[in-house]
Amino acid sequence: MGDWSSPLYIASQVVVVFAYVFFAWSYLCKKRTAILGLSIAHNILLAVSFGMLWAWAGVSVLALEVVRDFVSYFRDKNRTELEKKKIYAFDWFLLVFWLSTLTVATIFTESGFLKWFALFSSALFTVSIWQKKVFTYRLLAIPASILWAIYSFGEQNFFGFILECSVFIVTIIGIVLYTRSNKTNHKP
């Protein structure tokens, strides 16, 4: 629920709003490097917000996600356009590593039944950010957003629930825009 009478809590929630603006914006981007950059900004801002609330378990999981996204960003940045479209054995290794690490971090930092919604959502997002196609990234965001919304609602984090629903709507808009753009560009 949070203490809305605390200036520190209010400031942390302002930071969360900015984080979610970056996150939603990523679902409208066409380039993978922009998506990764916005994901990094989103996770850093969320980590700052969690740090303001002394929620160090959340900060540690977000730090892991920042590293995950930086690795993906720099791997993409140093590849040719043809190499960016391929998935290599090391990419598979990284995916398994990130999923395993997030699973362990979630199991040890979360409690209760709802942690599985957080874990599955984080896993889906990890798979989506690993994808080479922007459309797949957007498509996997739908179940990830639903799972995060369920988690937030179950934790009685109604502000988080509203933000996740907003991201869900932006994701749908991003999918529609992407589909329209591809239909327009592929007309005979």
C-alpha cells in the first residue's frame, strides 16, 4: 500500500512513474538498441525507487536485470546487421544464465504464492528482451504485463496495478502500430 504521508515514499513513486514512462516507450520503439536502452533506464529508476524505500531485495533483482540488459545492449552494439538477426550458442547460454539467476533471486527474495507471478513475468520479459524481433518483444509483453498486474493487485499495490495496466495498453498500441507499419511497407 505505501505511506502516502511520507515525502520519501511520494518521491519514490514519482521515480516509478518516470520508470514506467520509459518502459511503456520501449514498446513503441522500432530498434532493439533503443528498446534495451529504455529497459536499462526503467530498471535503474526502479532500483533507485526501491533503494529510497530500503527494499534491497528488489534493488538486487533490478541490478541483475540492468546487467542483463547492458550485456544484451553491448552484444547488439558490436554486431553487424546480419549477426544481430542470428541467435548464437552464447546467446542461449546467456538466456539460461539469466533465467536461472532470476529464478534463484526471486525464490530467495520473495515469499508467498504471488512470487510465482513475479518470477514468470520476469522470465517472460527476459525471453522477450532476448528476442531479435521487435514484434516478438511486444507480443510477449502481453502475458508479462498481465502477470505483473496480477502480482501488483495481489500485493495490494494498486498504483503498480494501474501502471502495469497502462503498459499493457501501450503494448497493444505498439503491436497495432507495428502491424500497420509492416502492412504499409509491404504493399505490392
